[in-house]
Amino acid sequence: MKAKIILNPSSGKQIVQKNLDRIIGNLILDGVLKYVDVFKMKNRFDAFEEVKSIKMGEYDCIIAVGGDGTVHEVINGVMIGNNKIPIAILPAGTVNDFAKFMNIPTDVKGFCNMIKKNQRKKIDLGKVGDRYFINVLAGGLLTDVGYKVSPDLKTVLGKYAYYVEGMKEIPKQMFKSISLEIDSEEFTGEEDIFMFIVTNTPSVGGFKKIAPKAKIDDGLLDICIIKKSDIPEFLSLFFHTMKGEHIYHPKVLYFQTSEIKLKCKKDVKIDLDVDGEQGGKLPATIEVIPKAIDMIVP
């Protein structure tokens, strides 16, 4: 097997990166890997450009070592480059929502066994404009927290850095609602909202049950929209979210669709978070691409 490794040296979990040499060594000694090419990211979009330029058949798999942002660049490189190479993830970021949902191992033995077995699964992707996402697209309340957390704080506190930043932002953003126009086959209307989430998996932002009905291969995206509410309602909603029971809350609109159009008033600028990265603004048409990529899974 010939492998292309995309390494993000700045990702949160340095111990995983230190294990990478052991993983490569074990897989070579076991005869699983015959050729390894390591590419170290330096700037944003480095991984995307590197993966996009790979020719079909040049490698047997791509191993993305990093967080959700690294995986996002790799899947976009594969899709736009149309090289159809299977992807494996070695989670090394702060949150790793998609990898955690898939139970991807981070230890040397577990990850090596996954690569040896080479079991693959077809995964759906979301698409907005010319960008693809593997986990989530979101906008509104707290969806910009990821950009405001310093790398140093993430290294020290891990995922709790996002919670700390979120607690600081809630008082600033709590009363900023969005008049959102929603257009899909399943629901059409206008709602006054705090936040919208379009996701491919149940796990978003460290919460394991944001979209409890989501599946990665059902040809659908899960839509979770948090309507404008007062502080007691919002706090109640937070605790329901921990159990995945928020989808039945009167302040939540939840449904599944293959395509959705979102827009707001022309003078209102709503930024989109796409797999933890800045991804344009509304209006947007978001669709699912069924079984778009091959993923090496446990």
C-alpha cells in the first residue's frame, strides 16, 4: 500500500503526532505500507492544494493527521481533484467531532489494526457552493467561537477552551436573532432564530447528540434550528441537548432533507461555519452528495 500522509503540526494533540512515526514504522515492518510520503501543512489550504494535485492511482490511501479543519481540506482536495482515493483519519485536533463519532482509534496499535484491515465505508458529504463538508455547516449564535479561541488555549484546555470562550460570548450574542427564510421539500417558512445547524453526523461541537437521527450514509442532511428564546428557555434547551431530547422542544425545528436553501435580509451578514472553518455567507443552497467518498474505518 502506498500512503500519502497529510500532517497538521499545529493541531492540538501533540502526542498523536509523536505516535505517527511509530505507526509508520509498524506498518512498514508488517508489510502493510510499501511507500510513505509525508506532507506537513504550513498554511491554510496547503492540504487542499496538495491533495487536489494527486493523480488517480498515485496512492492507495490518504491519512489525514489533524483536526476537523485538516479533514475538511483533505476531503475537498479529493472531491475537487476527483482522484477517488480512500481517506483515513488519525485524530489530532481539539474536538475531532467526525472521528469521535466514527470511533477512530488514536493509539498506535488500534490505528495500525484499522489500516491493516483496510475496511472501507462510503460516506455522504454536504455541499455548499463549491465546498464540501463532512460533518457540519452552521451559522448564528456561538458558531464563530472556534475562530476566537487561541491555539495556546486549545493546547492547554483542549475542547474545554471552546466552552470557556462560549460562556464569554453568550452574554454578547444572546439577544441577536436572525430572521431566516427556510426553503426545502420538508419545510418552508420564515423563523426568528438564534442558530441553524446542518449536519451529517449526530456529533457537533463536542455535543454527541445534536442531531440524534443523523446517519453518515442515509443520503440526508439533518437540520437543527434553534428558535429565538428567553434565557430560561435557552438554558432548558441546553440541558435537553445533552440527552438528545432537544429535538422535541418547542423552540427547536428539526428535520431531515437532501437539499435546503437558507437566506436572510439583504442588509444582514451571516457568516457560515463549515467543518469549523469560515465558509462564506448566506444566502446558501446546501445539498447532500450521497456516498461521495471512501473512508477507512474500524
